[in-house]
Amino acid sequence: MNVEELEKEEFYEHFRYIAHDGQVPLRVDKFLMNFVENTTRNKVQQAAKAGNILVNEIAVKSNYKVKPKDVVRVVLAHPPHENLLVAEDIPLDILFEDDQVIVVNKPAGMVVHPGHGNYSGTLVNALIHHIENLPTNSNERPGLVHRIDKDTSGLLVVAKTEYAMAHLSKQFFDRSTERLYYALVWGNVVEEEGKIEGHIGRSLKNRLQMSVFPDGEFGKPAITHYKVIERFSYVTLVQCKLETGRTHQIRAHFKHIGHTLFNDERYGGDGILKGTTFTKYKQFVENCFKVLPRQALHAKTLGFEHPITKEFMQFNSEIPQDIVECLEKWRTYTENQKY
């Protein structure tokens, strides 16, 4: 089976990447591991053995060294969609629902849609049990017009009809929706409010992270507005308003300006980045990590225009208990330092 035939199979995914001008010689299997999500090096190497990795339209082995300007294409096997989309009776925290849309408050720890390593227990599994015949987006994901990370809590709007999906998708594309997040970040953010700009794209060093490319040589434009809500000496609570909606946008942007999210393991926020060397302080921070065993990020406010009524609807969710308890600990610690 050649590449053209493979691209027609629903059991395969097709990827295409162009190596940048500064690309150092790198094995194609390692190169692809920096970009392709939810795969393994063995899977990439098997694709090479099958002749399914092409560089400049020529099949290559896994040890081929990628050079600047190389066009790399790969076709990888993945589980069929029908095996992933199984309805599951999982409780949903529903803030609003009518015949067009549903607004849900996703708990931390719940994956939004099935994928590698998470084939059940996702928000989509719960949604297709709750609602019949959800429309699918271009990625075959029922009802979804946006998403938030597994360990981020908060609000999502889901489309229940094709019309609602098209209408909401355009709002997200046009940046006319309202999305406010609360984040606890390491360090004392100096400015009371500000704007972070910088293209965001897959990290060239760690495929699990997103990086900021200030000069715009890679990635897509991203803008985050922030405002300080409360200061706790060594960490700061900020409100973030998204102008764009890139993957890991808040997490990548704040790491870029030196204020990694508190307990964000993937971006290095699960270490003591600010503060003293005292043993008691170390124990205090570790206790905060136990109370909040995930990145301190919550999608608090969501606003959009209803597809039918055209009314602008705004929803707010309570800050979850794990973040509340962590903030209380920092509040008490900061107060005690004043005396």
C-alpha cells in the first residue's frame, strides 16, 4: 500500500513538516518525535520500515539525517475512531443546556477527548452518553469547538448541532468569545497588568512542551492579557484573558516571561522556583503541592454569542477546592511573614 492509498484509510494519520533554516542534522525518527503527538519512537521506526516516511517525496530509513528545508511526511497507524468513541455514564457538571449548546465545568484530571493512553473516562465519552448524534468537527471530535488541558479545570461550551458548531467555531476563529482564566504563577509579577505576545509552537527540544518564538519564525501568533489579582511574596495569582487559543498558551507564555505556573510538572513548575532555602519553607511548598497536585490553572469565565438567539451569554465557575486551599495556605504564610 503506497502513501496515497494510506492517506485514504481512516486508520492512519498524515503529518507534514518542513525543517527550518537552522535545522542541525538529526535522525528523522528523532526529528518526528519532536513534533508528532501521542506516538512512540518504535512506532515511527516501524513507519520508516514500511516505507511510510518520505523526505522530499522519497522514502527514507529511520536513520536519515534531516537537513534545513527538508519536507518530511509520515503516515502513522492509530486506533479507529469507533473504538475510541464509546458512550460512558460519567456525571457532568452542567451550567447550561438547551437544544443548541451545553456548557460544562470540567474537573481537573479529566481528558477532553480520547487519544493515546486515554481511551475512556473522557469528557467526550460522557457527552455522547448524555447527548445523541453530536456533530463532529474536522478532527472527528463530537461537539468540540475548543478544549482545555487534562489537569486544567473549568468551562467549555459544546455544540449540539451542526449549525451551532459552525457558529461557535467562527466565534473562536474571530476571537469574539470571552475566556478568562485564573492562574497561580511562580514569582512576584512586577506589572499590575500586561500583555504577553509571541508565536507558540511545538518545542524543538521537548515534543511534550510548547515554546514561544518571539521572532515568529515558528508556531502561530498568540496573545495573552493578564492582571494581578493577589500577591503572596513568592507566587502571584493572575487573571488571564486569552485573545488567541493556542495549545498550552498560558503555560508557555508565563514560562517564557519567567513565571512558570505553580506545580506545572511539564514546564518545570513542580520545583521550588522562588523563595528561601529554609527547610520549613520547603516543607510548606511541598504541602501546597500535595493540596494542589496539578498546575494551578482554572478556566473561570466563558462568554459567547448564542447561535440562535444571538444573545451574548457569560458563564462563571467557582474556583475549585484544591486551588482555594492552596491559596489559603499562601495567604496564611504571607501574613505570618509580616510579623
